[in-house]
Amino acid sequence: MPGLYLAAILVSAAGIATIDARFRLAAFRAPGRTAAAVAIGVVFFLLWDAAGIVSGVFSKGDSPLFVGVDLAPELPLEEPVFLAFLSYLALVLHAGATRVIAGRSARTAQVGGERA
């Protein structure tokens, strides 16, 4: 089924964007910084992929789940979309974890202050 892999990535990204929108963690809090962070992640990992492709370590294989559009030899269209998703996911997870930790620290400080 061509395009299934790309569709799965896009559905997953929509799920993360929904969480992001609900809790205003990344793109819905600081869109410019989120775009910059995702772009840096995509560029870094595309360079990593390019090095792996040139050295013969990485190859896309012949899965029928790919759309069938290659941006370069051994670099399917899905790869930069997947890298953007991973970068965005990492950013949302980091923002969420930071918020949870900050909330726990604030509650601990408040409880500690009440006891003193």
C-alpha cells in the first residue's frame, strides 16, 4: 500500500500537535523557536543520513509502503518528514517533562515553606 508509511507519520504528528495545542508546550507556545529547533534537527539528521548513504551504511530498502518519490538516491520523501516528526516529538516531550518537573518543584517548595 504505497503511502502508508507517510500517512502513519502524518497521523502521529497530528496526535502530537493535538497534545501540544491542548497544553501549549512547543509550537502553540513559541512557534518561531519550535520551527527553528525542528529545522536544526532535520538538517542535522539529513546530514547524518547523507553521510550514511554515501558510506553505504544506510539504504532505503524496497518497502512497498513508501510513496515512491526519492529526493536523492536512497533518500525517500518520507525521511525528512519522519525527521521533522521526531524532532517535534522530542521538543514536545522535553517541554512537557520540564513543565511537570517545574510543577513538582513548585509544590515541594510550597509545602516545605508552609512547614517552616
